[in-house]
Amino acid sequence: MKITVLHSKDALDPPFDPLLDQLDAALAENGHTSRRLAADDAVEPMIAALRDFQPDLVFNLAESFRGKSSLESNVAALLNLLDLRYTGSSPAGLILAGDKTLTKKVLAFHGIQSAKFATMYRGQSDWVGDIDFPLLVKPPQEDASLGITQKSVVNDVKELLDVISSTQQEYQSPVLVEEFIDGREFYVGVIGNSKVEALPLIELDFSKFPVGLPKIASWEAKWGDDGDEKGAQFEGTQAIFPTNLSDELTEKIQRAAIDSFQALRLRDYARIDIRVTPEEEIYVIEANPNCYLERHSEFARAAQKGGLEYNALIARIAELASARYSR
Ligand SMILES: Nc1ncnc2c1ncn2[C@@H]1O[C@H](COP(=O)(O)OP(=O)(O)O)[C@@H](O)[C@H]1O
Ligand SMILES: [Mg+2]
């Protein structure tokens, strides 16, 4: 097939980010021809490039437009209008999963548990559940732990009001206040459409996390502090394959991930982030329909653990997408 690899303009920069090179190689090995295209600041050149190449499939990695992650679903919507076939979720799925508050509301309807919450905007509450401290405050439409730092975990009303106000200021959007789920954190890759499968679990191991800090995959834990030293939170988190987890609990977590994938109308692939308390209560934290697909990402590592090598994984996603259109 002729495949356009559509990516965000700013996100991916080869020596730092090998994803695009890896994708090209994987697609080539499977007999496809690929061409890269940045979902740029202007829509016309993007349309022109797509019309010129006439791809059989777009590998849609675009997670933002004009630097705004809230415009992610519009890129997929444009592909629909251009009558192009593309990998990953439709605008509906991207919207449901892209707004953490909406995600929680849909999951609740389907009986899938997520942390109790409240949503607020400029002093007005949209919904206030029966919530208890500690709480975690986050912008509902960001990713990559943007806006989530150690300060986001609050223990009293004063801290809560301070963080609500600074989060609102910075993101100019409502804030999501969730009960803090103290427990283990798992990332569950899900792949498929009519037959949906969960990949082996990856756990974010906090055992080396700085003592006394709430264990969260904060901005600092994901990307490191400013400066050369990556910092204690980054060094203290490691994605591992859990060994001390019963088959029964593993299956329950995978079931929750698959149910979430279907409830949120996701397609082809996604990664669901989940927390599990010591009492084995399962809470879905969020769904990532456009999760990172680099060879060492949680998703690709989990696929490999499940027997799907990297190049085969990329080809499989392309096949899953194409198959949807030929039904
Ligand atoms: N309700 C919660 N309880 C405990 N930790 C949470 C909760 N929500 C988020 N976190 C922590 O914050 C991290 C980032 O939150 P998440 O909602 O996944 O945002 P992002 O989209 O930026 O990844 C999670 O991986 C988890 O470690
Ligand atoms: Mg997350």
C-alpha cells in the first residue's frame, strides 16, 4: 500500500525521536511505500500533499494541530471529509478519550470504575461527586502529564483552591479534581476491532521513587527535571513487566481495558492507564487512543512480550485499519 505517515509538526524530530524512522522501516519491510507529512499550521498544504500522493492509507499519528492537542480529533475529521482511510480512532473516539471528564462519564454508564471526581470552572462547579482528600487536580484535555506535578496532589481545601486557580489560569479550561488512587499503576495496550485483545501488562514501578512524594507519573517523572540531571522522580520510575500479579487480577485489569476501549468507541489500538488499590479495586485513569508507538514505548514493548515483533505490530495496525474499510 501507499501510506502517508501523518504526524504532529512539533512533536517528532529524528535524532531525538526515532519513531518516524522506525515506522518507515517497518512499513517498508512489509512491502508498503510510505511518505511523511506534518499536520502543519496551515490546512491547505496538508490537503494538497494528501491529494498529490493519494495514499491508500494514512498512518495517523497526529496528536495536535497548531500545537493544540484539543484539535487532535479535527485532523481525523479532515481525513474523513477527504474520504481517506486512516489508522486509529475516529473523531468520536478521539473526542471521548481526549477529554478525561467525558471519558469518566462514559465509563460510568458502562459500569467501569474510575476515580470519583468533581469538575470546576471559574468558581462554578459542573459536577461534584462525594469526594475525599487526598485529591489530584488536572487539566482534563492535556496529555504527557502536562499540568501534573507533585503540587497537583492536594491534602486540604487551601491547597485545593490554590491549585484549581493556577491550573485554570494556565490552561484556560475547566479543571478536573479526582480522588487520588493510591496503588499500583498499569499500562494496558489494546489492539483489534471486531476481535479486541489486551497485551501483557506493563507496570510503572515506583519502588525507587523519592520517599515522601505521592507516587504519580508527574511531568518530572515522565520527562525529567530541567537541567542535565534527570532528577529523582525520573530515575525513580521504571516501566517493567510485573511478575507478582495473579492471573485472575491480570485478567480483570485486561478486561477493564478492553471494556473501556469498546465503551469509548476506540479503534485499531490504544493504551489504557489503570490504577489498582491494595484491595484490588480497579480504576481506569485515562485512555490514550493515539499512544506513542516508538519501539521502546510501553505499547510496543508489551506487544513484543505478547509475541508481536515491532515491524509486525506496525503492519498489523495498518491491516486492522484497512480491514475496517473493506467490510
Ligand atoms: N486519580 C488519580 N489517582 C492517582 N494518580 C493519578 C490519578 N490521575 C492521574 N494520576 C497520575 O498522574 C499521571 C498522569 O495522569 P493522566 O491522567 O494519565 O494524564 P496524562 O494524559 O498527562 O498522561 C498518571 O499516570 C498517574 O500516575
Ligand atoms: Mg496518562
